[in-house]
Amino acid sequence: MFRQMFEEKYMRFPKGKAKALTFSYDDGVKADKRLLSIFGAYGLKGAFNLNSKLFDCENWHGRMNEDETFEAFYNSGQEIALHGARHIFMDKVPLCEALKETVDNRAYLEEKFGCIVRGLAYAYGGYNTDIKRILKDCGVAYARTTNSSYSFEIPSDWLELNPTCKHTEKELEQLSGKFFGDSPLNHFKHREPWLFYVWGHSFEFEDNGNWDVIENLGRRAAESAAEIWFATNIEIYDYVQAYNRLVFSLDGERVYNPSALCVWLEIRGTTYEIPAGKTVEFDK
């Protein structure tokens, strides 16, 4: 056997799973309540990206008021993330105003929900290099764009995080078919883990009368739960960062995990758990 082909190391998600699924939904609208119930029914997880100065705009896609928003999302098990205080194009205002838009949004959400908020979705998909820089300075770990990658690749630039697709796109059916019907573990080479990242607005299900789209996606995901990690955006970010911090010996046959998270990897067809703070030696 030509052994070299089996020396590569591949990240695996918790419990050794090779696939992860996450969602991202914007604006904090009344239809989110129904979406949250669907997520709960199928065990789905994601980020809900909220503004903090638009609670009096019910006529804008049915936005919830402040009390409704808190009641819907507090202790929901979902991630709360930033969407700008006023949902403006941050790349079309002075940089100091974009900074305030982010800081005001984060300060409100953290105080209201009693958590640390580190994720963001760009309102209208508006960003540039300067915006990415100030987000990093504001402690934002990842920022989702509206640019579909149509792939399951793990992001390399987390402040320009391109989702797989929007739930309104025709590609969703083909991509979901591949994700649920195949696996990196079925491939001889290219065994990198898959991340299926879907985004949208829940009011689109209401407007289009097609809640069956997310119901069907949730049902298929639940049927494949044994091989998929359901996680929020920030959980995936933190896990990937922990994996990237692994320290390997010169010959690649042992690994030390300096992080506080257990991580998993595959080498030579065997998956190993690398506990937090521990060193593991691979079987030869």
C-alpha cells in the first residue's frame, strides 16, 4: 500500500463527525418565532442577527418590539449576533459612524441578554477592508457576507465569511442533496470536513408561503443527525480556532492540544480525540 496518501491530517468535528450544519437569520422579525420552533423540533442551531434601534419598525417585515425580541431569543439555545444598530450600509458612512453602529449594537445586546456577542452579519452585505479592520478591533470574531460560496469549505477569512447559500436559491436542493447523501469519509483523497451554512430571513418563508423548505431541510438533517454536528456560528468558529492551535511533533506522530476544547482529527483512517491540555500519540 502506498502509505503516503494516508499521512494527511484532517479536522473532524466533535465526536469525530465529518460534517457540520449551521444557519444564520437576520433582523429579528415575528416569523423568527415560528423558525425557532422548527429549529427546536429538529435540533437545528444557528445565529440570529439583531438590530438594536429598530424595535419601533413593525411595518418593516414585521420586526418584533423589544419585549418580543427578548422573550423570543432569551434562553432559546441559539446564538445572538450583531446586525448593526440601525441596519445601515456600513461601507457607505464615515468609518467612525460604522464603528459606533457596531459598538452600540454590541453594547445593547450584551447588556440585554447577559452574554458575550462576537458574531455579526453585514447589513445589506455591505463591507470593505476598513470595516473588517474595525470589526476586529471591536472584538468581532466572524462576520457573515451575503455572497454564496456554493461549497462546504471551512472559511479561511472569518471576517469575510461566505455562506454556502441562501435558502431562497435554486442551488439549495442540489447542495442539500449532496450534503445529506454523501460525506468526506466516502472519498479517497480530499477528506476535508464539510460545513453547510444556510442563511436568509424568516419573513421570506412567510411572504413566499414555503415554510416547507426549512421543514424539509430540518427533517433531513434530523434523519442524518448521527453524522452531523449541529452548531451555532460561534461554536464552529471557536472549534476551528482550537483545532488550528494544535501543536505537532516534528515527525507528526504526536500532538498537543493547548486549548480548553477537546478536538478531533483523522490520520491514516483513524479518528482521535485530543483532550484539552493533553498530548496524544498516534498509532503507527
